[in-house]
Amino acid sequence: MCFPELFEKRANRIPMATTVNLNKIKTVMQEVYGPFPGTMAGCVEWKPRRFAGKTRYLWTDAFGLCNFLTLWQVTNEEMYLHLADALIEDVHDVLGRDR
């Protein structure tokens, strides 16, 4: 579902992130969405945690999606694309309705 080629052109514009900042971002993302899987195989079954165990919030999840894509761009770890895809799927399952 993700299209890495759309983001390749922008990768050169992102300033070099420090390890400390990346660790802070990863920590916050795991506080919001739950622990990241330890392996690529774990990405298949990973589901983002819902807020207060009840629902999704579109704006918060939109920022979360941007953070996952930024983590992918900066680290080049494909796991973050899979986590972004899982977030999109869960948001659609919870908030999306065919009209």
C-alpha cells in the first residue's frame, strides 16, 4: 500500500537527525501506539494501540503516520513503512465507512 518512490525525492531535504532525537521520537511513538515488533515478521501482526482502549483520533493518527514515514526516510528501515500501513488499515477499519 505504501509507495516508497514518492518519498525518495524528499529524503535529501531532511536534515541529519541525531540518535538522541530519533530515540525520543521512537519512545513517544511507542507510548502512543504500543511497542514496536522486534522483527519484520512481527510487523504483519502488529496493531496500533487505540487511545484509552476505545477509539482512534484522526488528527493524532495523521501525525503518527507522518512520524512513521519520517522515521522510514531517516533510518531507511522498512519496518516503519509496515507500521504506517498497519496504522492506515486500523484507522480505516475503525473510522472509515462506505457512504
